[in-house]
Amino acid sequence: MTTQMRSIVQNMPKAELHIHIEGSLEPELIFALAQRNGVKLAYQSVEELRAAYAFTNLQSFLDIYYAGASVLLKEQDFYDMTMAYLQRAKADHVRHAEIFFDPQTHTARGVPMADVINGIHRAATEGPISAKLILCFLRHLSEEDALATLEAALPFREQFIGVGLDSSEVGHPPEKFARVFARARDLGLHLVAHAGEEGPPAYIETAVDLLKVERVDHGVRCLEDPALTRRLAALRMPLTVCPLSNTKLRVFDQMKDHNLLDLLDAGLVAMVNSDDPAYFGGYMNDNFVAVFDALPLGLAHAHQLARNSFEASFLPAQEKQKYLDEVDTYFSAFNVV
Ligand SMILES: [Zn+2]
């Protein structure tokens, strides 16, 4: 990638639609919160904790992810975590973020739902960029647990815009959560779900047909099914792709094997996101630089990815257009790269 191209992707306006806020916890903040809350960690130092991030698959990542989340106990902890992410995202020229949070990871440890949602929401309101929240259900738990979690969150209905589905995908297909997604739909919430990351293309199909999601998180395995790929393109179903996450978890062995360019060539509304940036090796611009370095992506692709990120957002139409205009104005300054 040329120096100019690098600067173009770093400075372009963008939205982030696939970020788990608990996955933005840096080892330094984990240690600071552990000290503040008197939590004893299984790691002696920041360095030892960072070394433990050398996981090799989704499950070994999730094990350390939940250990890191154990330091989050008070409303202020959730605020500090979210504010740290928003400031980091602003530095990468992220204009708008739709942030996933996993209440079950916290309520199961006795943290009140109010502290989780109020802390994250207060930071989203006061932070340096536009931000909205999406409540995610942990798919390795039961649908009953998800239903109870949604009911417990209803007093805070105005503080989140949608629901999602995350955690261990294989063996926990979308259809396991059909009732809770139907309930969320009745409540007027936006719907998204992780599908087709480690799980098969069939999970993407059931997420769309049975859960009626408006975006598919990851979805990269759709290309294994040409008919599904054509259908997702015709629906303009967004795919929130996370390049560094995909290589870290070996969905693709190396970045040069990533299918982002193929997804765009297939007419899919794909865009770049960071997933769990503290754990997977980087934030938004790290993802852009890594994937543009490895694949033959150019100026038109950068423009498309930036446009897709705002098109796929849940912003009101007028705000969406404002950001799309900003993207087009930004790119009109460049002719040849
Ligand atoms: Zn994710």
C-alpha cells in the first residue's frame, strides 16, 4: 500500500458497527480496575496478561475475554471502559459507533443491569463521537436466559437501539433464539446476529429468515453458497466484517487469504470493523491498514467501505445522508492513487 493510500484510509470518515465494548478492555485498564475494585487477577502483571492473549480459536479467546470482564463491577467501570473506546475510535476518524454489550456476562456475576447499561450509555452520551448501544445475548446460554435478560433490560429500553447474538457460534444456531428475537422485534428494536464466522452459511440463512436480522455480523462464509451470496447482495444485507479478528481466530490463515475483496466484488454491503480490538491486534485503522496492505484494494474500495459503513448503520436517514455526503466530499479530493 502506498503512503498516500494509507493516509486516505486512516483519515476517511467511517462508522464502526461491530465492536464488543468488553473487547476494548486493554490490559492496563483491566489492571487499573482490578486495583480500584480489589479484584485479584490470575495474572501478575500487564505483560503476563498481554502474553495470555496468544489464543488460537474462538473458545480460548472467550475464556480470557470473560476473565478480563470480571473486573467490571460498578457503573463507573462501564463508563470508563466505554469512554476509553470512544476516544480511541475518534482518533481513527470513526464518526459513529454502534456498540455491542453483553449484559449476561455481568448480571451473572451479580452486577445490576442498571449499572451495566447506565455506565455504558452515559459514556455514549458524553463521548466525543456519536454512539448507540446494541444489547447482545450470549448464544451458549439458553433462550430462557436471553428472554429474562431482555425483560430485565426493558426499564432501560430508551438506552439501546437493538439486540444481537454473540459468543460461541458452532452448535448454537440462530433458530435457538427465534422467540427472543420475535419479542425484540415486537418492541421495535433493531436486530443483528453473528452468523457465518465459524458457523456454516446455513446459520446466515436462518439468521435472515427466522430471526429477521437487518445486518449479519461477520457473514464471511456466505461465499461458500453462491445462491445465498446473490440473495444477500439483492437484499443489500450488510456484513460487518472484522479482518484482524478473522485472522487471529484463524477463520482465514493469513490476511492475504481474507475474502473482503471477493465480498465487495460480489456486490455485498461489507465494511470493516474491529470486533474486540484489545484482543485481536487493533482498532479500526489497524484493521484498514492490515487488510489494504494484504489485498489489492484501492481508492474505489476505500470509498465503498466508508459508504457501506454509514449505509448499514441504524442512524436516522437525514444523519446517514450527512455522513455519506461527508464521505463523498472527502473522496472527491483524490483522483489517482
Ligand atoms: Zn463479534
